[in-house]
Amino acid sequence: MTVVLRHNAALELNLVEYGGVITLAELTALAQFAAANPEHMVRDGLAVVMPGAHFSDVDKLALDALFVHYRKLYAPIEFQILRRSAWVCLSEAAKPQVRHWLSGDIREGMSSAVRQFDTLAEAGEWLVLSPEEIALAERREGFVEIMRFEQPAALVR
């Protein structure tokens, strides 16, 4: 029921947390926010799907359409290097959607190197974070909430 975008300026890292019942409306709102604030699209990212999270009305066709939208958002951006995006999915129920999302052509379509990891520590190592910086990410220390996308509980199926 919540998608939260956070940023740590010292690490130049975005952190997106997906929790509860995640709807297509929330994912679309995140994409719309990215379109209006492209500075968030060029930073390395860490996406964490929290335990128990699941995607209520997000099937593969909806993800494919969202992927096309993101490709259009990233197309005009000129990257000096590939951005890195690490995904940690701690929810069995959300794994099919995460796998499907990561199966797209993200390197070409979004100028991003993307990998899925079992733990935040593994993701942090791949993002070239020090052990101390990984600990900060695990505690969310130094991460400022930029935006929160929530559907009212009554609207969530």
C-alpha cells in the first residue's frame, strides 16, 4: 500500500521501498514523479520490496506498459556512465512481478545496469558501498524521504 522514494545525498543513492499491497496506481505515480523530476532518474538506485509486499493489480501486461513508459522517460537523458539499480525482493508474493520487470531490456532502454540480490548487503557491495555505507542503507540513516505514494486502504484490493 506504499511506495516510498528516499535519497541519500552523501551516497548519491536513491532508495525505493515497496511495502504492503502495491497497486498499479502507485507505480504509475512513481513514474509520473520521475518524469517531473528527472534528476532522480540518473542516480544509482536500490529498490527493496519489503516482506509481505505484493502487487495487487499489476500483471505482466501492466508491467510491460509501464516499462515502455520508463523507456520513453529515459530516452532523452544522456548518461556519462550506466546507472546501477540493485533490487532486493524480500517477498515471495512479489517475486514474479520483480522477475518480469528485471527481464526487460533495461541496459539499452534505461541506460541502467540492473541486478537482483538476496540481501541488502550483497546489493550494497555491487553498488560499491563500503560496509559502513551498507549499514547506513540498512538503517535508512541519512536517507531523506522525497515522496510517498499511497492508495487509501479502502481502494486497495
